[in-house]
Amino acid sequence: MSSSALYDTFARAPLAFERGEGSWLIAQDGTRYLDFGSGIAVTSLGHGHPHLVAALTEQAGKLWHVSNLYEIPGQRRLGERLAASSFADRVFFTNSGAEALECAIKTARRYQYVNGHPERFRIVTFEGAFHGRTLATIAAGGQQKYLEGFGPKVEGFDQVPFGDLDALQKAIGPETAALLIEPLQGEGGIRVVPTAFLRRLRELCDRHGLLLIFDEVQSGVGRTGKLWAHEWSGVSPDIMAIAKGIGGGFPMGACLATEAAASGMTPGVHGTTFGGNPLAMAVGNAVLDVVLEDGFLDEVGRKALLFKQGLAEIADAFPSVIEEIRGEGLLLGIKARGSNTALTQALRTAGLLAVPAGDNVVRLLPPLTVTDEDIRAGLERIRAGAEALAAAAPQAVN
């Protein structure tokens, strides 16, 4: 039994941090760690970004919460900016990515209902997906380890193998309402969905009267070098869930939709108490101020290339430890030859924080504001971690 009053649902590393500065976290004992996990792609502008700190503190001195019974000017402004910077016409603000996905699922089902197809409620998803921890989103993700012990799986989700077009076409039936996919799987192991496959999804949705839902909770808000990861493919969804990076560390998410897709979401059919509160909106608008600055996303792409080239050199030097480097922009992964847990721990020992993922991958998610100097320091630590693993047990990782 744990002596803590907290649920034992997290296998926490024995580290506690006192403060953060840019790409760095400083532990209570003064040790500095390069944070290439960014709170799982959340602290998109690093720690203590002055523009975000100013926006939050200024708003905190004015007004924290009023609820959606009243107009929230910051919410209207952020909604308009997100719509102007995406495919969307409508935005619903939430507190998290899971809630954004719940809203996306409800929006798709409601669309079919108001358009005369109440029988269409099923959503097709893909193996390796991660869409959240609510009862509906663990059903959508379909991973047994998250479903076990929580009773019957929520009805309405059909999962097919990643990239299997034949299985997808067979799964589409008269009860199908939508297709749901991450353009780049994060939790699933930094797996990029090919452009041709996304185009085929769009064609199938258009042909069968289905809605296409993208989950960009992890891949959105500049993480891949474009504002939205799906922009690389030229394929637009009808509905999209976002979170993480848009709050820069403040908990918030959003469901974006076209006018047509959101047509069924009328007063009273969905709601939130905290979603879109003045504090979150002040920070979200501040994040967009930075990310939408001229040249910012170009810099993300340039730095990502520098980082990926350095990682490729390390992979070449330590083939017994690293199988491959994968990903786009600053959403990168190292597929380990041995255990990804061991590699994550070796990197932490070398002073760099990373995040394990599926498919034996370690995620590298530095802040979008990471400097060239930070990248060089990160590469030195990753090399040191790989070297330590190779030296410690060469026979175990070959």
C-alpha cells in the first residue's frame, strides 16, 4: 500500500520539480534536466514564457470564472482565430483532449441524427489509437489494457488495423457515422498516417455520407511545423479535437467543426462548466499570438530538421540500441532495440526527459521554442544515454 493519499494510477519517476526555464526543468535538489517531454506535448512554448505568464497573471487579477451562462469575450476571440486558421467554422471549448474527443463524437452522432439518420452512430477507429481515458474514448482507442476492468465496452466503435484499407471498407456499414483517426499517432508510437491513406478516408466519407474526425490533441498547434499536422496532406476533416499545446500548460482543449458538421449542436444538447473560462482563453490567445507570428512555424521546421539529422547520426552510431527515428517536426520518436523503458531511464540519467510510447518507442517532444543550443545539448545527452546502454548490456540489446 502506498503511504500517499493519491490514487496509485501513475508509476511516477522519483523526481519533483521546483521551477522551469524555457526548455529546462530544475528539480528540488537543484539538478537541471532538459525537458524534451514538455508535459507530453503540452508546454508548447516552454516553461515560464513571458507572454503567457503576463496573459495569465493579468487575467487572474480581473476575472477567473463566470460560466457559459454569459458571454466570454476571450472565448469569442479565440474561437474566431482558430476558425480563421483552420478548416473550421465553429468551436466548442473544453478542459482536456478527452473532452474534446467526447464533443467530436457527440457532434458526429448528432449530425447524422438531425440529418435523418439516427441509426448512424458507429465510429470506425484504428489500432494503436489513443483518444483519452473516458469510457467512450477508451472504447474508441480500443486498447485492451485501458478497457480491462471497466465493464462492457461502450457501444458504437469499430476498430480496424492501422493502414488497412480493405478492413476499413468492410467495417463501413449502414450504422457508420464517422471515421476517427490521428494524422500522426503519438501514444501509438509516433506513426505517421500516409497522405494517400488520409485522402482515401476523405473520399470514403464523401461517398458514404460520413464525417471525418481528426484527433490532433498531440500533433496540433505547430508541433509538426505546420499549425495542424493534417495540413501536410492537404486533407481537411469535418471535425477536429485539439488540446495540449493550445494551452501551453494551462488545461484546455477544443472541438472544431465545419458549419454543416456542427449543425446539430444546438442550445442545450452539450455543455461544460469550466470549458472556455476567462483564464484558459487568455492563455490560449497568448499561445496563438506566438505560434502565428511570421516565421515561427518555419523556425520549428528548421529546428526539427537539425534535431532529426542529429538523431539519425546517433542511430547510425548505436544500431544495437536504436532501431529507427520516426516522426514529423518536433513530434519525434526513437524506436528502441531493447526496452523503451530502459532507454527512457538512460536518457533521464543523462539529464534529458522523454516520454515512452507504444511500439517500443520513446517520444521526443521539445518545446516549439527550443533553441539550437538546447538541441545540441539534447543530442549530447541522447548520445550519452545510448552509449551507456550499449556499454552496459551489448548482448541484451543486439
